[in-house]
Amino acid sequence: MRTQRLATAAVLTAALAACGTSNTPAAQPGTTTAAAEPVTITVHTFGGGENFGYDKAVETWNAQHPNIQVKYQNLTDRFEDVYLPQLLQRLQAGAGAADIVGIDEGAMGLMAARPQFFTDLGQYGLQSRKADFPAAKWEAGVNADGKLFALGTDIGGMTMCYRKDLFKKAGLPTEREEVGKLWPDWNAYLEVGKKFEAAGTGAKFMDGPNTIYNVILAQEAPKNGNVSYLDKSNQLVLETNPAIKTSFDWVQNFSKAGLTAKLQAWSPAWDKAIKGGGFATMGCPSWMLGVIEGKAGESNKGNWDVAAVPGGAGNWGGSWLAMPKQTKHPKEAAEVLNYLTGKEGHVMAFQEAGAFPSSLPAQQDPAVTGLKNAYFGDAPTGQIFAASVKDLLPVFLGEKHAQVKTAVEKVIEGMDQGAVTYEDAWAKFVAAGVKAAG
């Protein structure tokens, strides 16, 4: 996820209800050759900051392919309550979707269960790309009919972003190696937060509850059956999966200790606080670096840095590209999709937006392994994120993951802001998830 999954589960539920089971005729097999006449291939994505990081890749493609021009548009930074319902409506209508669409990890189970909407990429030879991806990334792009419908873009990895200027003001270490040593686990992170708050910097230690909640859940889910809200039979396990309760409890502890700025991620207030130094730490999968740079602006170059995350590795986020069956140019769209998810596209996206490649050849490229992020104090982000994804295990998210996630995170947010009491929060959390799961 590179976007906030906060708003109305009802919007998504309504869009899902509109998704029937009528089949659209499949695109006919063809070869990936350029069209005789110029065509335009539209690509729609989502995300904040530099989002998918495709500006340079698209510019490069367009310069080299005059007969196939790509029109790239990032529609919104809100995936679950804006982008996803709109995409579902366009898929159901059979018109209005782009030739290539981005899909966040949280909706891949939902889309895999709706093969009628997407082109079989195997018709265009893209099944040959299997060796380019980790097994979990590849398998998530295979739908209920056993057909390849999406190829992977980035993978999240995990770090902790922090404000060096605020750490200095609080009398804490500022160099990334020393900062990482401050918090080997979440209990140590809590204690550092208390020290930060006691220093009276005028800023809070962390942004709000949901970013840290997602970081911890990404770490805990692989320890508990590699599942999150739903098990591999798509049955809700929210109340019985220890990963969920552990993540909830930690966030409640941070909130009770007064460490959060009580901000809703992806809100105008959150954007303002990123730029203005309203908080000192935030959980950072690789794509979040592009978000911070985009929102904090050039004036904050060097103020933000990247350190190890408490509790070890985890993966929050990552996306895929798919081709709706309604495209009028499937052969050309397949060429573009293959390029954007290939080594060159992955490398350029990482250079532009910090979107760490899921492509194995791209992960090994010197342009990735040797990359340093100038905005974050020349942090060796290529090395940092390569290490963070090395031993990742796949986590099953399930068909209704997105709407359950949206619903329960609203309760977490309400708890942090005082609209839900700490005593009632877990029961309301569970009830919201059960209702969203239907």
C-alpha cells in the first residue's frame, strides 16, 4: 500500500455488490509487435508523492516507440475508498478503465476472484516472466481460473523514517546506525518515545496509529500462519489471529503513552505535519520515502533519514499491473505492461520514487544495490531495502481484505483521537471487521 486505506468501507462494499459475474469475451491471442498505426496506451495508478515512479520510464518508452505512446496518470493517493471503487465500477460497466491499471496488494485477492474483468497475460507470452519474481509475488497475479492476470511492480520492505533535526533537539542520537540501535524491539521504541516526549520539542514522537499498526502487522502475520484478517479459505480470523491482537495492543500502548500526533494518514493535516516537523518518526516501507519527499519538499532535504525498524523485517505494500479485457489494444498494452514490470521499469521506478523492485534481476542490478537517496542524507537505500526483503515470507490477504482493513483502522483511529474509549476499542474493532466481512 502506498496509499491510506482509511475511509468508508461502505463505499467499497457497494462497489463490490455491483460486480456481477457476467463474462466479457476474452481478447484474442496475438504477438507483442508494434501497431501499424500509432496507438495510445493509458496507464492509471494511485499513490502519494512520486507514486509508482513511472515518469522517467514513460518518457523513455515514448521516445523509443513513436507508434505506441503511453499516457500515464496517477489518479489519487487514496486507494481503498476512491481508486478501488471507481476501478470496480468501470470494470463492471465494461468501459472507462485504463488499458493498464495498478492494483494494491490489499485488493489482489478481490481481483483474482474476478477473472472476467482481466486479460490473460499468458496470451501474450508473459508467463515466461515467472523466473523474474519471488514465488509469492508471481502467485498473487494468478487468478481463480489459473490464468496470469497481473505482474508485480514494487515490494515494500520496512524501515523507520525519522527527523534528524527533531532527534537532535530532543538530545537523541541522529546518525542512522545509532538510531537503529535505540530500538531493537517495540518496547525499546516505546521507551525512546517517552524520552522524546519528555524533551519538550513541540513535536510528537509518531504521526498516528495506523502507519505503525501496519508495520507491526506486516511483521507479525508471517509468524502466525502467514495470514492477516482472513485465512486461506477466506474465513475471517481477525479475532483469533494473534498477529492482529499484538499489533492492536502495541498501537494502544503508544496511544496511551501520548506518543502520537493523532493524525489521520493521507489527510491534509498529515501532509502539513510531514513538511512542518509535526512528528519525529514514521514506519517506512520503501514506497513511503517517495511520499515523504513529495510532501515534505526540497526545504526538508536532509532533515529526514532512514534507520532500522524495531522488531526486524516485514513487508507492507507492493502493487501489480493488470490489463482489463476492455482494452482496445491488448497487444500493445501487453508490450507496455511487460516493459514497466521488467528490469528497466523496476530500476527507474526505484530511482525515481524509492519503489523497491519485486523483480529479482532488478534487485541485483548495481543501479539498485548501489543507490543512495540524496533526500534522506545519502542513505544507502538500495542496500537497506535489499536486506529488508531478503527473507520475506508471503502473507495471504484474502478477497475481502481491503474492506476489513478499512473498517478496523477507522476504529484504531477513533481510539487514538478519543472518540472510542481504550476499554471499548478492541470489541468495536472486532465488530467493525465482522461487519465489513459480511
